[in-house]
Amino acid sequence: MPKQQPVTFTDTRRVKELVDLMSKHELTEIELVEDKSRIVLKRGTTVVSVAAPVAAAPAPVAAPAAAPAAPAAPGKPAAASDEGLIAIKSPMVGTFYSSPNPDSDAFVSVGTAVNPKTVVCIIEAMKVFNEIHAEVSGTVAKVLVNNGQAVEFGQPLFMVKPA
């Protein structure tokens, strides 16, 4: 039986497997170290605004004390008036931005009609600006976070009355 060759990063099939893994799990970066080899793959995302984090950088420092209050009550918000509403939750930890830049109007506000492809906000995580989509059709009933506020994974950002 012939001796099997070790897999190296020059093996294009191995690199393709890593790219497929990134796509499947919606990863923006992956790093793999094997023996003396190392590979880092980064998927480009649309940078919506470069000026926004500079202007809002102090806000996340002041906001962390308020951020834990929202995750303390996961799931449906406690208010009875929220019954029948669907929460749009943060898919990651980061900084919430309601508009593409400080001089623009918010992506959505109370009363805005949304569909699954509507961009409702941006969450900055590790200097990458991620557009967050509604993923539901309906009308925005509540905006639960403020511009520049630090948000946690799974934290409700908006409440939507389904269409």
C-alpha cells in the first residue's frame, strides 16, 4: 500500500473545504494551524461607514452597564403589549448603528414596513460592519436599542408586528 501524503495548504481541495466551511457557517474569518503551516482566510464584507465608529467609539464604553439588563430577560419581552410581536435579535456581539453614517436617517423606525431582505441596522463587530436584515415581513412596532449602544448575542433590537 502506498504511503499517504500529508495534507498541506497547497492542496487546493483543502483550501476549498475551508472556504465551503466558511460559507456554510457564515464565518467572516477562519484560521487553521497544522504542524508548521498556517492559513488565515477572511471573507470581505461591505464596509458601510468608516467614520461612524470614530464618532461613536466612546458610547460603547459608557453603555456596557446598561447592556446586561436586556439579556437578563431573554425570550419574549415582559410587557403584555408585546404579545404577538416578533423580535429581531442581534446575531452577534457588537455595537448597534441605526444608520449607515452619522448624517443619514435611520434604516428603519417605528411604523416602517419591512420584509425579510430589509436592512434594519448595522452591527459593528471587530471593525467589520455587518448589515442586519429583518428576516420577517411586517411593521416595526418598537426600536429597543439606541444608536451606538453595545449589544449582546440574541438581544432583541426591534419588535415587529407581523404582516
